[in-house]
Amino acid sequence: MTALSAEERDVVGTVRTFVGREVRPVVRELEHADTYPEALIGRMKELGVFGLAVPEPWGEAPVSMPCYAMVTAELARGWMSLAGAMGGHTVVTKLLVAFGTREQQDRWLPRMATGEVRATMALTEPGGGSDLQAMRTVARRDGEGYVVDGAKTWITNARRSQLIALLCKTDPEAQPRHRGVSVLLVEHGPGLTVSRDLPKLGYKGVESCELAFDGYRAPADAVLGGIEGRGFAQMMTGLETGRIQVAARALGVGQAAFDDALRYAQDRESFGRPIWQHQAVGNLLADMATSLTAARQLVLYAAERYETGQRCDMEAGMAKLFASETAMKVALDAIRVHGGHGYSTEFDVERYFRDAPLMIVGEGTNEIQRDVIARQLVARGGLD
Ligand SMILES: Cc1cc2nc3c(=O)[nH]c(=O)nc-3n(C[C@H](O)[C@H](O)[C@H](O)COP(=O)(O)OP(=O)(O)OC[C@H]3O[C@@H](n4cnc5c(N)ncnc54)[C@H](O)[C@@H]3O)c2cc1C
């Protein structure tokens, strides 16, 4: 496995320092007030986090996928919501770089690199997120452009993102159904209403919204890449990045829970000794660290395959599946180690426990990941 370059280690180190100095001291207050982290997002823009995937000539040299994953994990170690704020943005960046027309790239990427423009992706509909081909949002040709009608839900960062990569049907009658799907690059305007910010268990501070399209007009050149019917395949490629990102978020949350548990187990005493010396607690710590180390290797493996241009849908799925289930278990075990304090909102472990389930559900549920993995195992004739 290729190690990060010295420059990339510096990038990860800079983000780790930012998290330690600027995020951790304020995260509990922001979380419990459910406050949008304006200042922290501003600092992430200054640090170049929103431009990590934007290549020249629109940005500076992008970092590798393993580096991007480690930056994501560091942010999530401080606050998962911050990692979430740049997740969809990076997927849309990758979509534009890989599939955008030169005009679309010139128009969006320079401002996305600085974070002046933030981007999100809108896939999920009220009727369901797993069966994307059954989506009902339709963009119909009308004169020079499209008229969009439909609804999306759970779209994170939608209110504050100027660019929305909208997955919709440009040909609802197409067979197979995915051939009628396109990605439209849309902006806020008449006919698009952000109707509601959804209340959430965790992932506080950043908004996840319902979007209603009612006679929304998009220009003809809004179709990603300029050719209709390619959106499903484009988005599936984008989701490889998304799943590595979500896996890395899970890694960060799990790592934070483990760090807190390890520290607490050395500080807290019972029966005359630090609790880690009780075998039951020591075993929890050993299992947490072992699972996290395995999860980290899976995330880096998937990222490495992505970086070398190999197919990595199965590997990204495995990383996302294992890292998110690990984060959930580690967060619960961190609560066990903290005893009553683990249930207190004055400690951070309760937040990890509320944040971890999102990585099980988001970017394709873990049931869907298992489906992807099983299909690929059969298609590839087993493991390499
Ligand atoms: C906080 C949050 C933020 C989100 N942000 C975004 C965002 O920015 N953009 C976006 O587009 N979406 C976003 N989502 C939506 C998320 O991607 C979906 O919730 C997820 O894909 C599942 O879709 P669903 O909720 O409609 O569940 P459903 O598709 O209704 O699934 C319900 C259950 O059935 C299972 N299931 C369904 N089909 C199968 C199958 N074939 N095999 C086995 N099991 C199956 C699922 O695994 C799940 O357990 C977000 C969700 C949350 C909670």
C-alpha cells in the first residue's frame, strides 16, 4: 500500500491541528445548539479543504484518494458534521472533472476549489433512496431547456450549496430505466423550494432538507457532460468516492470514540485500580482498536484502488460496510467504558453514538452494500 507523500502527510497534519485547536473546544456547544458552524466552514475554506479534489487549471494539484480519506477521517474525529459538509461537494467535484463539458468545468470548478461555491447531490426521493431507478423527478424538454418537476429529500447542505447535482429522469419511458436518467446541474431559483430542514438524531449543525421542484426551468446545457441518459452511470462512479468518504467518516467517529475510551479507562478507577486493568474493560479496548485498525486498512485499500484507476465499487462497499458497523460498535463500547458518564451530554461519546448510524444508512445502506459486494463477487469469480 502506497504511503502518503510528505506533502500529503502535511495536509493531514494541518487538518489534525485545526481539529485539535479549533474544532474540539467548540464542538459540544455547536452540536447541542444545532448551530451551523459558519466560522469552522470558513476556516475549512481557508485551509483548502473544499478544493482537495480540484485539479489544475481550476485548482491546485489535488490530493490522492488515500490522503482525501485521511483528511475526512480527521475532520470526522473532531465533528462528523464537518466531514459531511465537504462530502457531497467532493463527489460533485469528481463528477465535473470526469464527465463535465469544458464549459461546465470552467464555470464551476474554480469557485468550488475555494469553497466560494459549495455543491451537493440530490438523489433520494420521498418514495425511496435505495431503488434510484424508480425515481419520479422528471426533467422534460421544453423549448431551449428543461422543466423539472418532482421532490427530493434528505439533501444535505442543500440550503447553503449554490450548485445541486440533481439525479432525475430525462426520459421516463426509457428501457432499461437507467438509460433515461441524467444529472442536471441546477441552482436555486424560481420553481425550486427548500421546503423543510429535517430533524435528526445526530449530524447536527448542517442542514438536510426537502426540495420541491415545481415547473423549475433549467437550461439545455445543465445536463452533466451535455448528453442525456448517462446520469445513472455517472452517479454510480461518483458514489465510489462518496462511499470511501462515508467509510472515512466512520473511521474518524470510531477513532474519536476509542481515543476517549482509552483515556477514560486510564483515568477512572474502581476496586483500587484503573478500570482498563479489569480484563472485561481491557478486552473492550483491545477489540475496539483491532476492529478500527482493520477498518482503516479497508478504507485505505479501497482508496488506493480508486487512485490507481482500478474498479473499486466492491472495495468501497466493503470499506463503507465494515467501517460503519465498526464505528457503531465502538461508539457503544465507548459508552460502556464510560459507565454513567457515557450517557451524559457533557461527554462526547453520546454524540459518536448518535452520529455513527448515519454511516450505516447514508450513501447506500449497508444492505445495499452487501448486495453490491455479492454481485461483484459473482461477476469477478470471487476475491482476487
Ligand atoms: C442525515 C442524512 C443525510 C442524507 N443526505 C443525503 C444527501 O445529501 N443526498 C441524498 O441524495 N440522499 C441523502 N440521504 C439519503 C440516504 O442516502 C438514504 O436515506 C438511503 O440511501 C436509504 O434510502 P431510504 O431512506 O429511502 O431507505 P429505503 O430505500 O426505503 O430502504 C429502507 C430499508 O429497506 C432496505 N432495502 C431497500 N431495498 C433493499 C434491497 N434491494 N435489498 C436489501 N435491503 C433493501 C434498506 O437497506 C433499508 O434498510 C441522507 C440521509 C440521511 C439520514
